[in-house]
Amino acid sequence: MGSSLKPEELMVELQSKGIRLEQGSVKGRQGGAGPANGKGMVFGTFQITVPTTGECAMNSHYSLHEDGERAFILEDGEVISEVELIGKPQFYALHTADGVPYNKIALLHGRDCLASTVIQTCSRWHGGERCQFCGIGTSLNDNNTMPVKTPKQLAEVAEAAVRLDGVTHVTLTAGTTANPLHGIKHLGDCARAIKEATGLLVHVQFEPVEDLSIYSQLKDYGVDTVGMHLESFDQKVRERITPGKAKLPVSKYFESFAKAVEVFGRNQVSTYIIIGLGESLADTLAGCVRCIKMGVYPFVVPLRPVKETAFANMAPPEPKTMVEIYTEVARALADKGLRAADSKAGCVRCGACSVLPAFER
Ligand code: SF4
């Protein structure tokens, strides 16, 4: 048994090529935001989610074989690595007093992050302005979640997730509300309730708004880190892939990053950057370096096919491309002293959607 690839290279391969599941295998998470349609795996100290649906995964030369308690990765039918799978957490078996299953309120991401889309609707979903990769409405249509989660519900689930499954931090996101400040206020209320109930470190994600006092308000609510996701530095790509969000210029994001870093500190503000949307790698790297100099962690991820979206059957970028960008971004992070491990909460700390943290070594 053995692969000629280094562990981080194998993780990149799996995120780019996906993995075929043998019949009877538990499918992993279906639909939604974040690591949708994926299987959670642990490689040493790192965790990743690996795509399991879409043409790419169906035709992958990697497959997963589960044998009792053990699991193995096969390449063209040959075992190349044993792997630890992230199992179903115990809190999924519980429900609220009024009968709502806990896993309709929040999910386990990676090994120890509790994640919730606190508002599962988006003002852009039906208007032709939705982000092409997003599956926020899919889970709702499938009845896997609730349109709005209350602070009280989230505090209750968080308490159980800490007690039963050792959760250490929280990621809260939301679709865009007609008045974006209302959505951010709800994220803040949810963060505060979780913090008061559990003391957990909390990350929230939202789009920049005009009111720059929002960052200190969120900090007062107990928020530890924030994410504002550009997805691409290339305005043409943004107009094609995220037409609604593209109305906010890239400059607005950088203005907001600067204010957020003032409030939350370096390494505690992040932005998702998706590779595989047709962007120039040189421009992407330049944009990442600009973020890093400001203290913003560019969380570089490969495009991920999500079922029932325009991207369902698109192929993630080639592993070679991901290795190139991860290597360069990791070098720039090291140069400015930013590290995933120093992020207090959220996607950068979790790291399961990217192999960038493994390249930081
Ligand atoms: S990186 Fe973010 S979206 Fe991905 S699994 Fe972790 S918390 Fe979820």
C-alpha cells in the first residue's frame, strides 16, 4: 500500500478529481453551502472534504472502500492509503422540544466546527442574480433544513455539539437579505446566543455594507472572526459567476477588509477565493498577496460541483494548478506571518474546503 504523492498532493488530487463511493457507503453531505456533496476525511493533522457527486467524482480513478471500522483510498482499484473518515456526530440524533431535528439547525463541518446557514434564503436566488456555484436553496427545497434558525435554537444545538462531539468553534453564514444589515444583525444575535451558552469561538460571513460600524457591533456581540467572500478578484469573472455580488466593486471589499482588520486583528478576517472560474492565476496571486499584506487570509479553494447548480457537472481545476497557487499563497502567508492555525474560528481554522493549510508547512 502506498502512493508516490506527498500527503498534501494526495489531498489536492482528491479535491480536484473527487472520489467514487462504493455501493452502501454513506454518501456524505448533500446540497447546501460549504462542503456540499462531499465526504469528510482526515489525513494526519489535516482534514478535507472530497467531492462525491457530479461527473468528475463519478468518473474518478479514486474510490473509497470501507471495511468495518477502517477505510481505504484506492487508485484504479489498488489501495494507496488508509484514511480516517469523519463520522456522523451524536448531536444529529437529537431534536428540539418542538420537534426540530438538530441537524436541520446546524451541521458538523470537518471534525470540530459547528456550521449553520442561519438564513437559508437569498434575495438573489430567484432574480437571475444568484451565484452560479451556490446551492443555498437546494437543501431548503429538499427539506433538509429550515429557512431561518433562531438564536435560541442555535445555542441549544451548540451546547449539545460541545458536550457530545467536542465542537470547538462555529461558522455562521446567511443568504443575502433584502436589507443586508438585517441579515448581519441576525448573524450577530445568533453569535451572541451561542457565545453566552457555550463560550465557543464564532466566525460570521456576510457581504460588505456601507455602515463600517458593523464590525465593532459584531465584536461586541461576541464574534471572533469575520469572512467577506470575493470569490474572484477578476471583475469579469465576478459579473459572470456572481452577478449580484459583482455590483459591489472589488474596492469596496478592500475598504471593508481594512476596517474589519482594525477591529478583529490580523489573521482574523478572511475571504474565499475560488479557483477554476476562468480567472488568471497571476492576477489571483497578486490579489491574494494584496489581502495578505493587509492581514486578510485568502482562503483559496478549488471550484466544487454542487448538485442542481449550474456547476453540478463542471470539473474542479487540475491538481497542478492548485499545487501552484497553494505553494505561492503559502509562501506569501509565511512571509507576512499569517497562519490558518492562528485563526480563532471559521473556515480558515477548519480548513476542510482547502488544502492551503497543509502547504503552509
Ligand atoms: S472550510 Fe468552512 S465551509 Fe468548509 S467545511 Fe470548514 S467550516 Fe465548512
